[in-house]
Amino acid sequence: MPKQTYSLAEKVVLVTGAGSGLGEATARAFADEGCSVACIDLNPSAIEHVSADLEQQGARSLAITCDVSSAESVQSAIQAVVDRFGRLDILVNCAAIDHTLSVEEMSVEQWDQVINVNLRGPFLLAKAAWPFFKQQHSGHVVNIASTAALRSWANASAYHASKRGVIGFGQGLSVEGRPYGIRVTTIIPGGMNTHFFDRFAQQDIPMPDPQHLQDPAIVAATIVHAAHVPPTSAVQEVLITPMTETSWP
């Protein structure tokens, strides 16, 4: 009988947006599996705190300040991870932003920022990691989409566009990676109880009820589960929502 799970011990994982929310939860979840974890974020104090905490718990960790929308910043971050740990096995693209505005109110710069972080970022990270994955003949890219890719509401057009793009990008990337042993998984989570909604209070937008949001640690565990699948198979897409969400999905 083949092994039903794949050990992650000593794998090297890079997580973007690791300073808070799902990114932080994912970094901690992989550290618990015995992985070396590179924490990437635009907020240096946040990732330094997370990385130091992981090291105190016995994990090897590295904090890198990085703008995921910048090709130069991304290339430098990927190279720093490989220089420190000797390889890269799993890339998790968690970093994301949004501007809760109508198309009429949203500036071109705000639109570009959402697309650049949420969609260009995963492209740049995957592109920079690809040569190392090909050389190893192994690697795993995990992109975080959203149920915003499957249903829509007002004042989130850029976010919807970016997250739908993430699903399409992951599907195409998955086909390109198969000849080289590279897997791609797209996680599609429903609402999570993170600081992502903090901007609502600043804009006098009603906050979602925390009782109807899921713990990001549960989504992080789902990401780790996808990585545990033996390399002869791939989890292509996973949709995970709170049980109390009132609409499909």
C-alpha cells in the first residue's frame, strides 16, 4: 500500500502576508509540521515578531520585508530564502488587499494596487520560484483565492476581478507544472475572522458578524493538508466556508 500522507518535515516554505491573518496562521501551521518557514510581508515589525516567535518554538525561520507587487523585491526575497535554506519546496501566496469603493469612486491607482498585490503578486512569486522548482523536479504553489471569485457584491469590483484571476492563473499554472513535478493548489476560503475587515470600521461600513466567520487556523490546516498529499497526486482546488454562510458557496 502506498503511503497516504507525505511528510513535510524539513521542507522549506515561503508564506506571503505572514505578518497577520491567514498568512500568520499558515506560517505557524507549517512550523508545527517541522518546516523551515520564510515569513514575507510589507510590514517588517509584524513578520519579525512572527518569525522570532516561530524560532522560540524551535522552528527555523526567516523574516523578509517584501512588496509582492515588485518584481525586484520578489526576486530578491526568493533568492534570500534559497541562500538561507538551500532550497524552496512550498510557496503560499496569502498577501491580499482591497479598497471597498464603487467603480465610480475608486481611483485608477487603487484599482492597480489591488490587482498588483492580489494577482500580479502570485504571478511574480511563482515566476521567481519556478526555476528552483524545475531544478528540484518538485515544488508546490498554493494560491489563496476567495469566495469573492464565485459570487459578487457591490463596492468590490477590483477584489472580485483579482480573485477570479487567481483561480484562472492557478489552473493554467497547474498544467504548466505537471511535467516538472510541480503542483498547484488554489484554496477558496469563505469569510475569515482576521484584520482584513478593519477598514470597514474606518469607512463606517457594517462589520460582518464574527459568528459567521471562520478561524483562519482552520483554513491554514486545509493548506497543510493539501501539502501532505503524496506528490503522485495534487489537490487542485478546495472551497472551504463557515457552516453558517447563508449563500452558496
